[in-house]
Amino acid sequence: MQFRSRLYGSDSCSNDRVDLDLGQLRALEATVAAGSLDAAARVLHVTPSAVSQRLKALETATGRVLLVRSRPVRVTPSGEAVLRLARQVGLLAAETARELGADRGPLVLSIAVNADSLATWVLPALAPLAGEVAFDLRREDQEHTSALLRDGSVTAAVTADADPVPGCTVTRLGAMRYRPMATAPVVARWFPDGVSAAALARAPVVVFDRRDDLQHRYLRSRGVDPDDVPAHFVPSSTDYVEAVRLGFGWGMVPRQQEPPGELVALDDAGAVEVLLHWQQWKLRSPALDRVADAVLTAARRALDQTVAA
């Protein structure tokens, strides 16, 4: 199927346009996904020279450098916009092929999801669609998932970012509520006189990973420097809660994962609300629309809808 796409400049009154060839767009997407021209050539069943020529033609057509030829290749800011287009065109082409009966395989949708949502409510939401959509789920902190949208790596994201990424729409999902919690023995040992700045500075804390700011946010609100607090890093959502349950230290536990009757809330007034949004490409895709509907429906049931924006 031959396709020619037109990208218009930012000046809506301008007649200048850029004509992009589908083969060139595929070469860009394959090179970024595979990490090198040689690997992309194997995916596309062409020679590395052919991939290089297509990329050069694409850069000539756009008048921009789109890739840094490192190992692996890196996308430039201009390349991010063209890569996003390449993947959008690929999705539309795949859906059209399915409508024409030329391709009966599942569509592949890449979605960025924060670990706690992935461990609690997102997978049940997507499960009914697993027979018709192949999901490529990318686990990333909710503060950073929008970066994957920006560089074209994913078609949609559960994100804390309310500002739309260029070319995307935003829909509020609701909030996940985290409370500082610990086992009774941890409370007795480290907080015998209640929660204070001095006690928080001494007590060990469980942190998801080095990009997780929830515990740090709470500590700073109590006048404690997070860098002074002993920390355990447990980079798995279910294992994180298990570490708190086993007494490694205290941690910020989401309401959806609180083990009934096993943990004590240290400070109910210290709960942290993380407001989540759904961002997706501005694209009329039946498959993406079905996924969005499933996510939004599940979020209305699983997340707190009363938190102010």
C-alpha cells in the first residue's frame, strides 16, 4: 500500500509543506526501535545502505537532523515529532489493512503505565481487549511517562502530567492516595512517642526507586531532609508493599494495595494524593478508542474522583 503524508509548518498561513514517504517513515521507526541501521535493515529485509538512504532522504525532506548516529541511535527533538508521525501512520495503516482483510494479526499498542497502576487496576481493565490488541506496556514513574509520549515511544500513557504533550489529548482519570504506613513493631521501635521530625530522620524508609519522590515529598513536608534518612530500595510495586509488611521500614502505600489489618497508618494527615491523567495521540483509531474507554471506565471505579485538580 503506497502512502504519502504531508506535514505542514507551524505557520498556518504558509503554503510550505513537507512530503514524507511511508518507506522513509518506516525506516526511521525501525532504526529507533532496533537501535541501529544494521538491525533496522534486518527488520525491513533491505540493506543497511538502503536504510541509510531513506533516512537521508527523510532528513532532506524535513530539513532537519532527525537521528544522532550513535549506538544505540538517539532521536533529536525534531526527530521525535517525525517518529511520532511514523508510528501514528503505522497504526492507521495496520488498522486499514485489517479492515481490508489483508492483515488478521493483532494490533500492537504501546502504553506507558506507572508501576502502582499496573499492579492494581490497569491490567484488569485491559484484559478483555487482549484478544484483539497486543499490548506493549512500558513501566515508568507517573512523573516521567509523558516523556515516552513526547519521543514517540508510546501511543498513550497513564501520567501525572496534566499538560498535553504536542499532538496528544488529556483526560483526567482520578487520584491514587498514598499513606505513610508501617507494621506495629516498626512503629513501636522507631516511633514510640509518635511521628516527629527526629523520629522520621532515624527510621528506615522503603523507596520504590531513585525516581520515586513520594516518600521524599512527605519527609520534606515534615521538615526532614530525605538524604539524611536510611532507605531500602525495592523496585517492584507488589514487592514494595511486601517489604513494608515484612518490617523493612515505613513507606507510602497506595490505598489499593493496603494489606487489611497488617499495617498501621503513621500519619493520616500526611497522605499524598497523586492525580493521574490519560494522554493519547490525537488519532481516530478504533483500537486506541476502545483501550481509552476501558481505562477510563476502570479509573472511575478504582481511583479517587473527589480530589481537586
